[in-house]
Amino acid sequence: MSVILDIIGGGFGLVKGLIDNKKAKQEKQLEIDLKKMESQAALDMADQKATTDYDLASLDASKTSWKDEYLTILLSMPVIGSFLPGIQDYVVNGWGYLAKAPQWFQISFIGVIAATFGLRWLFSRGIPIANQTDAP
């Protein structure tokens, strides 16, 4: 009877060893996954800080620059012109021509505005650019 109990006990010990081994592997994989997530979170935070620092530096540099005032006036002109009866047709016509501008120009223009006003985050979210076929 003692031999049978030893065999059964050995079998349970073997099963327990297999279960413990599987549990250890799962814990190790969880540790690896946690380290990956922590590493990615640190990279994301560093990237966000770099973007924010760049935008703040851009805004700080604009204190002595006229570029932001110029762009504000330039971007306000079509808005104001939309309310002036003699100019409205020119504004609408101008939008049609601007819609035909090459994509590199559209991206460059948006980039200048983003850099001037500290809006670099616009590029990280993606900006829809007009299609050449959308133009009138």
C-alpha cells in the first residue's frame, strides 16, 4: 500500500511541478510585458515633452518676431474679404486656385503656421490636405 501511495504522491508531485513551471513562465512573460509597457510609456512621455518644449520655445521666440502678426493678418484677409461685396467673388475664386496648389506647398504652408504659432501637434494628429480633384 505504501508503494501505491508513493507512486500517487510522485504523480501529484510531477503534476505540481509542471503547474509551477507553467506559472513561472507566465509570471516571467508578464514581467517582460510590463517592462515593455513601461519603456513605451517613458518614450511617449519623452516625445510629448520634446514636442511641448519645441512649441514653447517657438512661442517664446515669437515675442520678438513680426512673423506671427504677418500671418494673422494674411489669414484674416480672406475672412474679412468674404464680407465685402466687391471682394467676395475674388475670395471664392482664390480658394479655387489655392485648392489646386501642389500638396508640397499646402504642407509647407501649414508647417510654417504650425511652427510660428507653436502648433506642431497638428502634424502628429494628421492634417487632411485638399485633393487636387476636390478643387472647382
